[in-house]
Amino acid sequence: MPERIQRLFKEFFPTVEMSSEEFEEALDDGHILTEKEAILRYVQAALLDGKVLEVRHDGLPGKYFTRLKDWEPTEGDDESEGAEEGEAQEIDLAEADSSEGEGEEKEKADYMEGDYLLTMTHVFAFPVEPPIGNMLLRDSKVICIRMSISSFYVEFGTTFLKQENVGGAVAHKLAFPSIARMVRTDKVYRAKVTDSMPFTVVLEIGKEEIPVEPVNISIKGITIAIEKEQQELFVEGETMNLHFSIEGENLAPVSSFVRQSMKIRNKTGVQHLCELEFHLRNLTETGIVESTVAKVQRVHLKELAEKSDVFGVDLVM
């Protein structure tokens, strides 16, 4: 069994060097998973918490970004051969067999978000960004998907199956991960800003004040969602002040600078994100950031606990 797992490990993580003793220890500690039931929990967390996923293929250095997509049962879902890579567009659907109608209606009524994952046969992912990665993904032999959770990454090994219509839009159908590994990291924890969190951010750029949507936050920085037309305002290295308002309290401004911008798809289309790194100038700014992160994390963990009860899976990690 270990030899089979070692071959599988080498196939999906060819650049990772481990001695036999280290490999056995990682297996014993649960840092390498090959049982689909053990991997399922992390895949469910990726979907149900809407996590941003980093995608690499065939061990090459380029990386792309996506999220997992729910099945969203609709009449006539069918494979979309020949659709333009990377375009989340409406597709002419094949006419459904009328004899399947009753079963489909019952299936829709009984379906809960993420239920399709319970088959442990495949996952759906939105087209990746940048779009060139979609063509490369389709031609790849192996795919590595990385998800960040608290103080470690989870890396999944999977393969491309086909493009398919899901809910009227193109999605990548990938094999359910056959292997996963846990990677400890020094990267600080990023707390997701939930929809229910009363947290607003206003950027001070020159004499302009621009409201933006906070996506996640850590003691090191914040990710914000911006409009497509605002991209030119966010030049790498540019400094700007942030004004936080959380739970009805307006806080003193915090200094930051632009690290990078990126695009990623979600249910409504392409989302434009910008990562800002804090440049904390004094203890006051440090205290504002630390207390804000603690409040956001508390609400996020509460939401995960509630979702865990609803879906019957422990999402708090």
C-alpha cells in the first residue's frame, strides 16, 4: 500500500522530496490522505465556504485561480463541447427527455448545496483566471489545487475530465481528488468577511474616498473587491489609507500599499480583487487591525459552525 501511495504522491507532487521515514510519518499523522472519505471534508469546505483556490498543472510554475462550483440542478444540463475556454456564458442546451421530468423535479427539491460531492466521483470548478489557463488545464495530465486553511495548506491531486454545462454556464469537471497533502505554512490566517458582517471599508486615494467591499482580512493585510473600472487606481506599490467601519464604529485610518490585483470567477461572473498590505505606523493602527481581525474571525467561525450543523460536516478547521 505505501508503495502505491508513494507512486501516486510522486505523480501529483513531483517536486516534493521526502525520505521513506518522513513519508510513513506523514501518512501516520494524517498529513497525506488517499481515502476519499477523509478528503471529502476538505473539498466540502472549499465549496461551502467559497474558498479561493490556486491551480497548477503538470508541475509547471504558472498558477491560476478558481473556486469550486455547485451542481445547481437544472433541466437539460449537458456537456458543452467546443465552448470557448474561460467564458462563463449561456449555452444552447440539448432538449431533455420528457420521461426524466418527474425524477428531475424530485431531485431539485431534495438537493442541498454540495450534495453532488457525496458521490466522491468528481468536482466542478469555475473557469480559471487568467483565462489562458483554461486551455492549458484541458490539455494537462495532472492538476494540483491548493486551498489555504488557518495555519496550513491543503493540496489536492486531480485530473481534468471534460468541460460541462452546469446551470447554463461552462464549468471544468475534474476527477474527485485521489490524494491530498497538508502543508504547514508561516502565512498568517485570513478571516473571511461574511455577508452578515457589518464591516465597511473606504479607501482614501488623493482627495477621493472610494467605498470597497472587504473579502478577507489578516493582521498583515486585506483583500478587497473592486469594480473593473477601478483597476487602474490600484498600482502595485501605491500607498493609500483605509477607513474601517465595523459594527457601527468608525475607526481611525490605517495605512496600506497595493501588493497585487487578480481576477476570479464566482456565481455572478468575474470578480476583481486587490490585495493590500498594511503599513502599520503606530500602536493605534496595530490595535485597530488586530481587533478588526478578531471580530471578523469570530463571525466567520460562527457562520461555519452553523453551516456545519446544516450540512452535517465539520467545516471549522
